[in-house]
Amino acid sequence: MSNNFYPVSSTVFSNPFAQNTEFPADLPPKYYHDYFGYVLDFVRKRYAHVLNEDESRFLNQYDGLSEDAQCLFIRFSNRSKSFFRVNSLSYSEISDLPAVLNELLENDFIESLCDSHQNRQDEIIDLFTKPELLVITKMLGPDIMPSKNIRKPDLVRWLVYEYEFSKLCEIICQTEPVFKVSFEAEVMLMKFLFFGNRNADMTEFVIRDLGHVRFQSFDEQHLSIQFESRKDVDDTLMVSLMKETFDDIKTVLPPEEIFDWFMNWQSGSGTGLSIKAIPSFNSFILRVSAWLERKKMLSQALTIYQLTNDAPARERRVRLLYNLGEIDEALALCEEIAENPQNADERYFSQDFYEKISNKKKRVVKRTTQALKAADAIEVPVMYRYQVELGAIHYYREQGYQAFFSENEPWRALFGLLFWDIIYDTNVKTIHNPLQRIPSDFFLPDFYFKRSAQLTERLRLANSKEVMEDIVRETYAEKYGVTNVLVPWYEGAVEKVLTLISLLSPEQIHSIMIEIALNLRENTRGFPDLLVWNENEYAFIEIKSPTDHLSSRQLHWQHFFAEHQVQSRIVRVNWIKPDVDYSSNSATTGK
């Protein structure tokens, strides 16, 4: 096929779905070119040692393109689909689109639709509307034309079944040019090396420059590389792509095939993974196992759960062993969990379930249920049944207390403000790009161990309420609006934090902050719902409506607070009807 590109106008179909040419206000027309160039330069400087020949060649060939050709290639690469119709292209910042397309074609940055694309025929056919596919069908000249009322998915299936892909290609190419963007793997790798994951994308630059998000500022020369070796890169990327594949195939394949697919991969490519890829691999294990369990594939789920000890794998294994009749194994694993629980869920589960098995009880009153039943109750109008915390706040204010909804937010904010510079310390080597929202070890056990000396020193200096208040106020003022997953920015947020400091002793706060640091994933949750106080006393209140349950994390914090003499309790809510006099402490009838 000739590389000479023919004019966009010489096509059969009209252009009703032209590509959106708008670019964000307040950004230059080729803003995306600057972003992509920055990413490539970033990768060149920091990851040249892990790039293979194809990736290095891509960088060199990209540099040889004209600016407009680079822009169009970036436009294609940022699209969700790999194939595109020329008639749908319209980018105002690119002056001579046919010439630029020719340049990309001649330099192999795009390729014409051809027979080798057969494994992606559904994606190609989906580019066209149903009326356009009916025109293509007519051009194929079938003896029997499908009804005009046929659904598009059925029409696509009919075309694929009735005609060879080569014939469909031939007819499609007669209607208008269709191209596929090249270097998909190379572009994906460049973005992966920059962001360190498959979740973030180039829109991070846009939201930063439009002022929607303010990122923590870093000296780029102090940023560390995230991947030391090519194996780190390949293994971490492979697990990420396998997760995406699982999300796609679990809706179309039966559970038996999903299990075989996972085990075949795990026994081959999934063994001997880089340490860098292990956390992601463990989360993948939990995702697949939980899905198989929901599909009633108990033995298969157990097999996969056994590949990791990350919570909640051990708990699920105990339950599955018990359901499969392996009582002794379930008991032994309960004992193992009890000796070294990873979190509150494991701690209370191992105690409750061990009692259930060993005493051969069909029902055991869990420790969370026991704590809830033993709690005092207050009476709140039933009008608050869908806003139980708000109803409780009104109740306590009626009793002369000040009160606000606390739960996790002020504790998280206190941690974030007190340790902001330690969290984002580039010397810890967990900050890898300038758009990073959290350090790469934020939810890993390493977070505490890498910073334990700094955290301890900060708490030694913050030895009074006054010092802690100063740190919180100064950090809040200095960092206001900068993204931090722990710190909210709204009027009144810092006042909640300062209230915590005013009511608790420095020693109590220090203990809670260390407990949070030991496991940020688990211990930034489960705090009591409300803080109530007056001139003489305070209490953190976990509010529960008649249908609520107490979680293990919530019970953990109740016990932790009691151990450190922090006033906290669980309170149940009983609903009262509107005709009950709510002005007194007891429920008395009104009129």
C-alpha cells in the first residue's frame, strides 16, 4: 500500500462525529505536547538504564518528527481506542492534517488498516454507527440483507460471522482511511515509568495547571527512581495488566476458566516476582479469590488465598476450611492468627471463630456484638433515622454539650499536619515524580519503619499542647490547598484538630499518632463518630442505630482509648415518636 495519503474530503461517509477540538481554557493549544515531552525527558534522565532497544528507538524516532506530527501522535496515544477514522479528526492547532498524517505514516507512527489487525476486528467495526455498517453491508452485496431494525451488536456479530476479515477490511478502506496508532507498548511504558502505576494519567498535568489541584512541591533533583531494574518494571507492569485483564474477562468467562487462567499464569510468569511487584500481586490474589468465593468456588478460592498472608486472606482461609470440613486446619490457623494478628479484624475474628469451632457452637456472640449490647442508650426522634449522627449531636447539644461529627477526619488531619514534612521527605526515597499525591510506601509497613526516628523526634519536640497547636496552625497556613489525602481544606477543619489537642494530653496524642503510623491503611479508620464536651468533661462517642453493627476497627479504638485513658464509649440510639417530649432527659409523653 502506498504511503501517500489522500485528502480527507475524498471519502464516502460524512463527518457527523468530528473529534472534539476544544482544549482547556487558560492552557495553550499544544499544552499536551509540553506534558508529553516532559514525561519523555523525565524517563530519559532517570530510567535510561531499564529501557530496551525498541523503547530507545521510539524516543529517538519521536525526536525526529515535526512538532505537528508529534502533537497528532500524542492525540492518538491519549485516546482510549487504538484505531481511528480520518474523517473524525479535526484539531485546530494542527495546520495541515493530511501532510502530518503522511509524516506519521511514513515514519511508522501509524499504520493503515490491514489483515494483520484481525484479532481486533470488533474494535474496528465498533468505530462505525449502525447506519454506516448497514451501508458497508450493502456494499458487500449479500443475498440477504439484515433488517434495518437489527440491534448494532447483532449486526456486528452477523458481519463477523458472514464475512472474512480481509473482505471487511477491503470495503472499509473503500469508504475512508482507517489507521491504527503505533508504539502503544512504548508509550504505555513511558507513562508507567513516570507515574509508577496504571491509575494516574496525563490529566494530572491539566488539573494541576488549571489550579484544580495543588501538588506538594519537590526539588526534582531529589526525586528517587521507583524501579531499580528492568525486572522491577516488567513484573510490576505485568501484575497491573493482569488485574486489568481479570476485570475484563470475569464478565464473559465462567469461574472455572478464570481459575485455570490465573493458576496457569501464577505457576509460570507469576512466580519469582520482583519484591517491588509483591504488594500489587498480593492485592491481585485477594481480588481473584474473593470473586471465586462469591461464585461458590470454595476449594479454588482457598487454593488462591493460600498464596498470600495479607489480610483478609487468613480469615477467609479459616472460614473456607471450616465450610469444607477441615476443622483441625481451621483451628490451627485461628491460633496462628491470634498469635500475630495483622489488624483488628484478624484479632477479634480469630478469638470469636476459635470459640465457635472449639465449643462446637452454631452461634457465638461476637465481641463486637457483646460490646454493642453492653452500651448505654439515648433516645432520639425517629425523624433522624437516616441521619443518626446528626440526631445524636442535637441530643447532646440539648444536654448542654458542644458536639461535632468527628469520626476519622480530624485524627487523619492531625497526623497529616503534624508530620507533613516527614510524610513527603524525599530523603526517604518514596517520592518519584512531581505529581505524586502520596509516598509510594504510604500504605505499606515500611512507612513507619523508614520514618520511626523522625516521627519519634517530632513527638519529642511536640511535648506540649502549645507546641502542637503551633505546628498545626503553621502547617495549615503554609500548605493550605495543597493535596494531601489526610488533610481536608474547608472552613472549620483546623478548629476540629485544635479541639482534639485542647482536650487530650500530649502523651495521649503521641500514642494515637504512633498507632496510626504503624498501619496507615487500617488505623486511619474506625474512630468514634462524635466528639462531645463541656467545661468539665469530654467523650468520643461511637453512635449506633438499632440496625447498625460495630466493626472490629471501631472496637479496636474503643479498647485503645480505654488503655490510654482517653474518654470514649459506645452509645446506642433508640427511636422515639414525634409526640414524645424531647426537652427532658427521660422519655415522657407530651400533649
